[in-house]
Amino acid sequence: MTDKPKVYLDSCCFIDAAKYRDAGSAPDDKKQDVWFTQQLLRASEAGDIQVHTSSLTIAECTHVGEHPPPEEIKRLFRSILISGKIVHLVADSIFIAEKARDLRWDYDMTLKGADAIHVATALEVECTEFVTSDGRGPHKNGAKIAALGCKVVRAQNTQVLPETYGQPSLFAATPAEPVRDGEAKPDVAQEAAQNPPEAPPEAPIQAKEPALAEAADPPKEQKNGSDPEPPTHN
């Protein structure tokens, strides 16, 4: 058994993180989610939390807008998802498939097949948060999923990220180790602080779309632990 917080990342989180490697280059409504996704991955690599996702995510992370994607993006997806160093990959199984089915039969959740597999996987490995920027199925069924022990949140509203993660992203050219309590921040963190991503205005969540980059100090927007009601994507 582990006492590390467990968080589940939906495939759209990895796609956005790969597409916007520099969180500051992301659209205003994605900046904070991309930045916090990067920090969650850094914390998982350091062993401070556990990031989980379904093996289905491999099949969903195929491009970031270009067909075919550049080799750099292919390598990035492979290194994040299947290296075994960052993400705990959960293989699909008949048990997870039945759990996904039962979300509709027993809990009246209106989830499409892939979303149901993702949610069922998060519940199977006992994640306390299901992180997604997709404003459709999981968010619409958020209350029902939360009743089963897993809260649906946007990355910027996560409650499991240690406060020490406030320097350059895992995906910067020279990644820095997370700063522990009582340690001084490295100079590279101070340099990154000069250009923190601005807090996005109230804007609709974008649908699953590809992106990753150099993060600055955490955005100034205060997390209140509650998620805005995400809009429905076309």
C-alpha cells in the first residue's frame, strides 16, 4: 500500500501538455491547466504523488494537430506514457470494462465508451481526483463520480499537488528537481518566475486537443477547491 496521493489524468491533459510545452504559449483558457498538468507530472516523476492513466490513453494521444505528428511529439508521448518513470499505466481488463458498463447500469452515468473506461480505471486504482479539461461526460457526471470517491477537477483545481512545485517544468531543456521544505530554490526557478502565465479569464473549457513547455511560478489565481461548471463542447 502507498500513502502517496493518487490522481488520474485524462488523455486530453497529456495532449495539451504536449502541444503547449511552454505553458505561456497556451490560449488564456488553457494556461493554468497546462501549467498544473506539467507540475503533476513532475511530482509523479519525483515520487511525491502517483499519476495514473489507462492504456487507452496511448491510443488517444496520437497527434497535436499535425498529421502525422513530428518525431519530437512521438518521442514525447512515448517518454511520458510508457517509460514507466512518470505515469503509472493501467492496462485495460475485463474487470475494468465491466465496471465501465456498470457505471451506466448501476449509477445511471451517461458516459461514452472511452470516458467510461477512463472513469472506471480511476475508480479501480482508487484515485481521489480525475483530472480533465474535457467539459463533456466526466464533468457532467461529476457529482455521481465524486460519490464513488473520485472528484472530477480541472488541473488548476487539483488539491494533491505539493506546494513545493514552483519552478521549471519537467519538459524544460534542463529540468530542475522539486524544491523541498527548507531548501533554497535554484536560480533557474528565479529566472522562470519572471514570466509566470497569466490567470485566464472566465472562458469555456476546450474539447480534447493536443500539447508541453517551460513552466513559471504558479499562477496567481487562488485555488478554492471547487470547479467551475464547464461548458459543453460541440
